[in-house]
Amino acid sequence: MNSVHTDTRRPAPPSRPPSSLSRSLLINFEESMLKGRFPPSGQIEGVTALISVSHGKYFQLPVKVTKYDLCDHGRPAPYLVLLNPQKNVEKVFLVPYDLSDMPSGHMTFLRHRSFLVAVEDGKRDASPGANSNRILHSLIHLRFQRSTSGRLSLHHGVRLLYRNRSTKVHTGGKYKLESSTEGPRNPDYCPCVGPRLTSQCWEGGDVVRKCGVVPGVLAQENLLRDQFARGISYIAACYVKYLEAAGARVVPIRINRTEEEYSKLFSSINGLLLPGGNADLSNSLFSRAANIFYHLAVKANDAGDYFPLWGTCQGFQQLSVLTSNKNLLTLTDTRAVALPLKFTTAAQSSRMFRSFPKDLLASLEEENITSNFHKWSLSVQNYRRNAKLKSFYTILSTNSDGKVEFVSTMEAKHYPFYAVQWHPEKSPFEWINKSGMVHSTSAVRASFYTASFFVSEAMKSQHRFSSPEEEDAALIYNLSPVSRGRDDIFVQTYYLD
């Protein structure tokens, strides 16, 4: 948006450089410009004005035209103009924003507030209770959506509150106007409301799915010599509890279903967790089902249909095999050991770790709190030598057994696929007295934050069951876990036919 201000009497008043535009344009458009709250972007030369001071007499005067760009450092800024009954401009509201990272088919909102804030000797009052003296000057609530074609637009109306009075405060004290723009967090964006997503909304700045987010956990063949085994497959209950602790409900994915059944189930769940275990990564029912869901997820995400995958330990290894079309794993001495993560430079800006508290990232980097129970690893060397893996995944952390440096955390560059070679689910939910098990506060926090991240990714999926009854019938609540005791490898296990 460009604006032009003309002055035939004197040059435009000197401007005071603002810290940002959101603090410069303070509710009244004309007042903000005339009082020099933001600097001009340039001058327009050679303009004259014809001014009539009486009937039949005109004066031709040179005009100095000052041009203003109403955006902040190239950021777009939607504006709202209110006209009074005489069609004159009453108020202008400008809200700078940057939604360049919002995916297609998603929406969000921005809430722009301006306050009158008490100041003392030109400084803001920082004494206790000072914020209670703030007076709300205006609030504007905007909703944005990005279509599947990538077009960004406002939708569902605009909500506005403002003081219909002068900006002066008659208390004898000094005040200044301050403004800020806020939006939702965790996640920042929500899939657009449509016929398949009528049960999702924002409340208090966060996304709330009234029907709940429903990821799946893939089962695997029963372990040999499992005295508790029944049926043909199992899911360790710790993975179910891990996701439930982050606010999800879990659908067990059986390993003996047809591709058509998997395709239907894929359109109903909001993500898939590939657990740790001991299945064959090439010739097992587990690997067959994982392969089907992996390619369904790739195809869906390519079409703008958000669907996240998470792999833990064996799940990490399975994802590496599916992406590279070969088994590149190397033997490592990591069967029962707790290690600190060696973060790469990419970790800080990664989707997975960028919202983690700094003290938790420090604990992950400095303390032995990531439980490793695997003998096969993807070495950094093999990762770098394989073009498919290198172009598909970004390494977020590595570890070493003293001889081999291996990848311990990675995420896909262009897909919501995530993998950890370690076991964040064990710290809060498994109690076997074994080397490598850690129950410290930091380890439990790491478990919660990884689960919370994956569930927040699953919230972005638009998949849902056709009815509440169909969803209820699919949930793991219809199965009863078998208690194996605290000294077993799993405290509880679900067995499936």
C-alpha cells in the first residue's frame, strides 16, 4: 500500500525513526503521518496544485509530495479503513505480518493490540503492577487462509474494538502508544475448515480438535519365546501411553490387512508411528505394511494432504531402508546405553527441536538421557554416500559407540517425516532394571516434548473417520493390555490377531 501526503505551506515535518511500523502507525492514519511517526520512502517532484481562495480566482503553487510505503521491511500489511456516515476516513488500522511459511490449505489468525502505556521521564514504567495501568486503545482480529493453489486471503470477517475517544488520557500523567501482533502457537497453522474438518478450531490461541487427534501405531510380529504372546502381532503399551500423554488417541494398525484396507485406514488416521522392535526390515509383515503407508504418505504430502510419520529405533531403520531402497545399516555397540545427543547446526532451526526449551536442549546435549537399545545403526558415512538419503533427510543429531559415528535423529527436508534412533517413550513408561534406562526429569521431559511435537504435527492432518462410531470401533481402547511385570522388557503389551 502506498500513500501520498502533500503540503503546500512547508516541508513535511521531520520524522523520528521508528523501531517498527507496528509501533509507528497508531490507529489514526492522518495523525500518524503528520506527526512524523514514520519516515517517508521518497519524494515526487514537479507536482503543482490549483487552489481557489475565492470565486473565480485560483493560485498555482508548487507542491512537495512525500511518498510513504506502509509496510515494514518488505512485509505485507493488510489495512482496514473505517468511514463515517459522511464517507470521510475515520480510522485506519495497519497490521504487518509474515506468513510466508504457511502451507497451502491452512489457516491462522493474527490479533493486533494497541495500548496506552504510562511512562515516567520518557521511559516506560517498569514498576510492579505497571501493566495493570495499560489502557486498551484498539484490538483487531484477522483470519487468514492459504488456498490449495497457494493464494493468501482474509476470510470469515474482521473483528474490531477501539476507543471512540481522543487518544489523550486526562489523568495528568504521561502516556505513549504501544502495539503488538500475536498469533497462535503449537501449531502456528491449522488445516482449513472444510467438510472433512468441521471438528477442529482454535481456542485461546491453540488448536483444539474437538474429536481428538488420532494417529496410528503399527504392530509387528510377536517376539520369539514370548511367554505372554497371543495372536500374531503386538504393540508395546509404552508407545500408546507416549502418544496419549500428548493428547492423542491411538489406533492399532494390524499387519495382516490388504492394501485396500490400509488405504481406507490411511484416510482416517492423522499420522503413523513406526515403533522399535526386532522385525525383518525387508521380508516381514511389519515391513510390508510400513512400505504401503510410507508410499501413501509420500503421495498424499505431494498432493498437499498433510500426513506425518514418526520412526523410533526400528522405525528409524525402516524409514532409512524405504527411502534408500536398500539396507545401509552397520553394527554398533549400542544395545543398552544412555547417550547425550551431538546436535548438528541444523538442529536449532529444525521443525522438531526449534520449540524445545533451551534448558532441555542443553540437557539432551550434555546428559546421558537418550536410551539406546539397538545393534544396527545408520552410519554418518553411509548416509553421506547415499544420494537418496542425503537429499531426503537432514541430520539433526549424531552419536558414536567409540568407533562408528551414527545418525541418531533426522527429519525429512520436504515431508513431515521424523526419526529417532533412541527411545524417548521408555523413560516414563518402562521400568526394567537395565543399563541404558533413564528416569530423570530431563529424560521424561524429552519424552513429553517429542511426543507433543509429533501429535502437533498430526493435528495438521485433515484425515478423519466417517463417523464417531467408526472411530470408536478402531481405537485401541477396544483391546486390553497384558501386564508383564516391571522387570520385563515391556511393562504392558497389546496383542492383536
